[in-house]
Amino acid sequence: MVRNRVSAVAGLFLSAALGLAPAAAQQPQSLASDSLFITRAGSAGLLQVKLGKLAEKKGTNPSVVEFGKRMVTQYSKVNEELKSAAREAAFPVPTLRREDQQIFDRLNRTSRSSFDKAYMARMVEQQGEEVRLFQEESAEGRVQSLKQLATRMLPEVEQRLSLATRTAGSIGVNV
């Protein structure tokens, strides 16, 4: 009986490698990009709220403090939508990934005098990554509700990248 299960599993792997696996066996692979989207976008949103609050506390330039406040407000709404979309698509609710927590920890250790530039440089990078993430899901997502969410939110993400770029430039960050 164990030998039969091993043979069956090996057969499925071989079939999948050859592209012959039944649609049901291929479904988890086809949803991997949607799962990755909700994981990354959700974690990025949680990070944005934490960093926005940090900018409100550590920022010295009023435009950086205002940018942080705006990120807290906007991403609090985005996070609720992503959480709801994850539940609807039967994916786990997003949590903060270790990599994103490390970004927060690094910026939290930054001195007040160098925080503004470090934060805004990171925001331009982060927003650019999010634009690419939302573009990819919008174009290639397989879960319709997530694809529609990404398509609907993409203009907002692009606006945040533009705002981050302008704010960073206004305080002397080379972008």
C-alpha cells in the first residue's frame, strides 16, 4: 500500500513535469502567483502603516511627516481591502513578512537627523516594487477578485510612487 502511494505520487510529479497532470493537480501551481501577490501586497501594506507612524514620530521635515500620515491613512484602508480579498479568495490573511520587519527595524534604528532621507529613499523603492507587483497581478492574476482588485488599485499605487518621488526629491534624495 505504501509502495502504491509512492508510485502514485511519483507518477503525479512526472506527469506534472511533462505537463500532463490533470487540471486539479495543476491548480495549486497556477494560484501561486495570486498567493504571492496577496502575501507581498499585504505585508507591504502593513509595513507602510508601521513606517508611516514611525515617520510621524521621527520625521523632522514637515513634508516627510505629512507623507507618513498619508501612508497610514491610505494603507489602513488598503490593508482592509486586501484582508477582505484574501478571505474571499480563501488565502490566509496577510501578515508582516520577516524581510519587511527587518526594513522597519533598520529605519527604526536610524537617527532622527538621517531618518527623513533614509525613509523617503526606501519609500520610493517600496512604492516602485508595489507598482510592479500590482501590474503583474493585474495582467496575469488567475483569481478574478484579486486581479480586479489589483487593476482597480493600480492607479492609486502609481500616485503614491509619484508622491514619494516628489517628496524625496524635495528633501534632496536622488531618485
